[in-house]
Amino acid sequence: MTQKSIENYAALKRSVYREYSRSYDEDRDRFVSGAALMERIDWALGLLQPGKNLLDLGCGSGQLLRQVADRTPDMLRLARLELGGRVNLVEGNAATGLPFREKSFDVVTSLNLVQELPTNAVTPLFDGVYRILRPGGVFRAVIPCMADKNPAADMFR
């Protein structure tokens, strides 16, 4: 996939999530129980210690971040409304590079993002995560079981 194809894919995803942001939490609750979601969040945050820096890739509406303190401006706006000034939210494209300094995070999490990426964007994402993790840092990702229906799942075989 070319850079232009990745940009087109990202634009398509933004348009989908622009609409989806209106009912994101409500729709998610139809597919993932509150208990299952909290279990995933607790697992993702299990290594986060006070005073450490966390990056949540594809934060959605901020469910994971709410426990600590997208894709589109609409999703970030929703998270900002929910979280106020407790976090710093940055819009970026995980498929084309993470806009952070090297070794700037202790924990990087990602709940339900990786399976949304085109196959050729997964390795660059992981390279970017490695670049921004501090020595001894940890990356924890949750990828839904239906990810085997997505081309990005091939990266994990």
C-alpha cells in the first residue's frame, strides 16, 4: 500500500468515526459488557505506576483515560468533554508516525486500534511505539477476536 493509499484509508476511517462518535459509547456497550471493558482497561493499566507517562493510542471516547485521571477530531472532542484538563489529547495518524519524542512514555496502550489499520501500517506502528517507549517501558494492546477477519491480523500469525 502506498503512502497515498494509507492517507485515503485514514480519510475513510475518519469519516466513519466522525459519524460513529455520536453514538460511540452506546454502540460499544452493545458489543462489550461494562465488566469486560473494565477487565481490558485494568489489564492495560496494570503496569502503570504513579508519576509515569501513559499514551493510549486510539483513545476513543477516553474510557481508559478516565480510569487514569481516534481517530477523529469528533472522538477527541468527546474525550476532551469527558476528561477536561486532566489529560493531553493529540490527534495523529498511527499509521504514518507517532508525533512524540523518543523515549517519552512508560506505558503505551491500545484497545481495539491495531485491527483497524491496513496491514502495511502495523509494523511501522510497532516501530513507532518502540521508539517512544522509555527503557523498560511496556506496550499493551487489545485486539478483538474477530480480528482474524481483518488483513492486519496477518501480522500476528
